[in-house]
Amino acid sequence: MTGRAAIAIAALMMLGCSRHDIRQAVDTREENIDHQRLDPLPPSGIGSGAVETYTLQPGESYRMPQLHTAPPPVLGDREQRQELALTTVCVQLVVDADGKVERSLPVADRTECRAGAAAENGALRQAVQEAVQHWRFSPAAICHFAPGKLPREPSDCEGPDRIEPIPVSLLYAFTFEIVKGRHYVPFFMRRLAGWP
């Protein structure tokens, strides 16, 4: 190593050590997104949240669909707001007999879903509908038992003669929150990382 190179390295090291207390504020934006399944409205309900029910026959049980692949919605650059109070977007998923989301429909006729239906929340709805197209379920099914053999309970699907996968409609609520914050980064670290 030449003397000049050694001096340059020593100078860089001293510069880093001497500047560790210089900090620069960086604004941050954190997106929090959560989802939960909603109970359907009773059959007498009106609107997209109402579902038609099926009455199990003797010797039948119902196996609930199980969500196993659920990439979350991604807002990214499509949502420019730096802050957003808790806002819920609701969708009705039509899940086919293979467990794939056939389509999703916005739900706005439930109290908890109204804010998400507002015009300014279009980016949230779009993010939800794009994400749920990639969701996958173990399909719902009607389990048929042999005559004289009854399921222990309406959701028991152990030992049936036949399992019939069926399409179902499910309601989900996605709650979004965007929090504006600020953290401090040492100036020399910003330069080393290639930040402006």
C-alpha cells in the first residue's frame, strides 16, 4: 500500500468517526394492513353482504374452506397519502370448488365497510382486489356419510363416503393504516449507503 493510499484511508476513517454525531431527519411512511373474515349477514339481509344459506341434510356435514395462501395488499406508489387513519375495505370473495378466488366484489352496505367505499380510497380497494386474486383456499365441501352413519357434529368431515367440494362466498375486511414518522440517520451513513 502506498503512503498516499494509507493517508486517504486514515482520513476516511477519521471522517466517519468524527461525523458520527451529525444526524439528518428522514421522513418515513409505514403501512399497516390487517385482514379478518366477517360473518355473513342473515339471509333476510339486503345487499352484497347477504348470502344464501344451504340446509344440511341428514348424513351430511360441512367442511369450512381454509385459507392457506394469502399475499397481503400492496399499496406502494399508488397511494400517495402520508397518513391514513384506520380505514376498512370489505370484499365478498367467490371461491370456487378448487379453492381459487373466482372474483371479488366490493362490499359497502355494512357499517364497518362504508369508509373503504369512499372515492378517495379507490387505491385501497384496487390493492385488495389485486391481492385476493392470488389467495388460495383448501376448498369448502359437503361431506356425505353412508345411511345410518352420522357425523358427530355439523362440521365433522371424518370418514365420509364422499366429499363434494363446493363453491362458497366469503366476506373479508381489510384494515389499512398509514403512519407518518421520522427517524434520524447519521449523515456519513447516508452517504455510504448512497442516499441523497
